[in-house]
Amino acid sequence: MLNLRLRVWRQPGPSASGRLVEYEAREISPDISFLEMLDVVNERLVQRGEVPIAFDHDCREGICGSCSLMINGVAHGPMRGTATCQLHMRSFSDGDVITVEPWRVRAFPILRDLVVDRTALDRIVQAGG
């Protein structure tokens, strides 16, 4: 089991200021995915009456790309060629500090926490690009 410290970008809305907030992720199985780890952290936040971390996910199979995050400053995290949903926690070590942020590009403005507005990309995909 892993005990981690997360530094997660929290931003309540598109026009609000955001900041990194620290969370403990205790007793995390190395066999679960990064998104499943965020699910566990969110369950614990909800149990304490706190607002869960908003993040995008859809297929959780590495196909759609909606789970894209910056993990320790690297797109999708430390495993090259792996979507965030396919990144397993065994890629990290007990005691690690992990910084999780949304993609920061003008075309994808932050809507809330780790969720960005992907409308510009969706238009390209719908047009067959």
C-alpha cells in the first residue's frame, strides 16, 4: 500500500482564482489506476463533508483522451505513451508528493478544478480533423 501526498489544483469556477491544495492519499493500492486513486480520495472527501475534486474521465480505457492531466509537470504522468486512466499507482513510490494540475492552454480554459473546456478540440474532431 502507498501513502502519498497530493497537491491538487482546485478552482471553483472559470472566473475564480485557483490554488494548489494538499491532500493525503493513504493506503492506496499500487494496482489501481491514477483515476481510481482520485476516486478513492474523492470518496474520503465526501465522507468528511468536503467538495470532491472535479476531473474529466470517460472511457477509462485509454481511448478518448478526456482524462488528460498534468502529473508532476508531465502530460499524463511519468509513463510515456500512457493515458492518465492507464497509469497505475505502482509508477509511484510510498511517500511521493504528486502535483496534479489541469492542462493549461488558452484553447482549453479551466471550468473547475482539473476540468477544462475542450469545445475547441471537440469541434475539430466533429469536423473529421
